Amino acid sequence: MSATTLTDLRGADRIRHLPFWLGAVGVALAVFLALRLIGNEYGYYAGYFVLQYVVLASAWNILGGYAGYVNFGAAGFLAAGAYTAIVVRKAFGFDLIPGIFCAAVVTGLLGLGTGYLTLRLRGVYFSIATLCLAVVLQTLVVNWDYVGGSRGAYVIRPMTIPPFASYGEYIFLVMLVLAVITVGIARTVEVSRLGRGLQAIRDNERAAEAVGVPTLRLKLMATALCGALMGVAGAPLPYYSGYLNPDAAFSLAFAVNAIAMPLIGGAGTWAGPVIGAVLLASLQQAATVTISSALNLWIVGWILVIFVTIAPRGILGWFGKR
């Protein structure tokens, strides 16, 4: 294949992705303008809550949905990103945006190292190993005085950040941009050679190896990317709440929702985690305001049971079947 032909193919591929990016940016702008017109500060924080799970669920789906390797350590990667942001703030005075980049690097390397050590395991053994990683990370944080240990750490938030109308608007817009980028990455992976290789691993890993698919390399790439994006989801957390302790950072809700949202929306597709995250996170936020936050996991559990029974392939799979 000549260099000119290869350049033409790459140009055509960029054009093929253009409608998605235009649509994603358009939806993001519409959501931001709608909240700004409403002018309710609570709307920004509720929107942040939903978007955080969009990022987390989309990140989990890269390894769990495309490759079929169920990761129970989502809370560990998210907390690692959050505490990385705290460390670089205390050590170097970095604010939120540099903290997000640092969290992506640290958790990406953590995902790569975890993958190298655990991806030779399969099935439930891999899932148990990722769960153990979250427990080990929580134990380290609890005993690390520099980040507050079990007492937690405070982040002093400014009232406003020009040119934004409020701090809530700023933190929401940051997470909105991260959500658009993460969903875009997930979609790009799905339609790329990496995504096709991961899907071959999910369908039959031994057969994929037999036909020459570099399974270990692809899985390492997926774990690194998955870990980096989960860390990105967690980096703004201390800036959102103003205070972070190990119990909140390593909450069971993060691990459960990261798995439940892609499964309910449709794992293995870029849109499934988005649908599941918007649906479940909105219900949980509504329950927190109207009834009690203690019902969140109860709601997730019942919805997951219903969908596993009625639509085991999620919302997208149910509609696609019909």
C-alpha cells in the first residue's frame, strides 16, 4: 500500500469520526447552557455526580466490556486518582487541571503494572486479584499521614473562579469535558484494531492467540487505558467535596456502579455505559434528595437483578434484539 493511499485512508477515518465528535460537543454545550439558564447551583453538583459515573463506567467498559475481564478494583483506581491530586497539590501546589493529568499518568502506570501481574489469570481469579488491589491501596492510604490517613484530607475551594459564575459551574464544566473525552476514547477504541482484538479475546482468547492476536499486549494496553481514565474520574473528587477520607474514596458504591452501569446499559458498546450511568446515577441522586442516600445500592441491586433477568445484554441489547 502506497503512502498516498494510507494518507487517504487516515483522512477518511477522521471524517468518519467527525459526526460523533460534533454530536458529543453539541450535546455537552446544550446540557451546560440548560443548567446555566436554570441557574440552580445544585444542578451543577448533581450533574457532576452523573458525569463522574459516565467517565467511570466508560473506563470500566474498555476492559470489562470489550475484553470480558471483569474488574472489581474500580474504587481503587478512582481513589488512587483522587489521592494523586491531593499529593501533587500538597507537594507542588498544582491545582485541579494539572492534578488530573498527574492522576492519569499515575493510575495508567498502576493499571499497566496490575495488568502485567494479573492478566495471566482468567475469569474469577482476575476479578479477585483486582479486588485485592483495592484493599491493599486502601490500607496504604489509611496509614499514610501525608494524605491525612484515616482522618482524611481537606481541599480549600475558592468561592468563584473567573470567568465562571460559581465554583459549582467550574467543577461541572471540567467533568463535562472529561466525560466527552472519555466517551470519545471509548468509541475510538471500539472501532479500532485494539477494540476488535479485545472483542476477539472476549469471544475466545485461545482461538485469538492461535490466529496471531497479541493478546497480552492488547490486554496491557486496555488495563493501562482503563486505569488512567478511572483515575481521571477520581481526580476532581476532593475538589468537588472539599474533603476526602479513605471510606469515601474507596466506597463500595464506586465498585458496584462501575460494573452495574455498563451491564444495564449494554456492556461492550460505547453507548451502553453512558445510558446506564445517566439512568442509574440520576435515580440515585433523586433518591438521595427525596428519601435517603442509604437506598442507593439497594436501588442498583434491584435494577441489576431485573435487567439480568429480563435483558441480560442490557438496554441496547434488548432494543437491538427487537
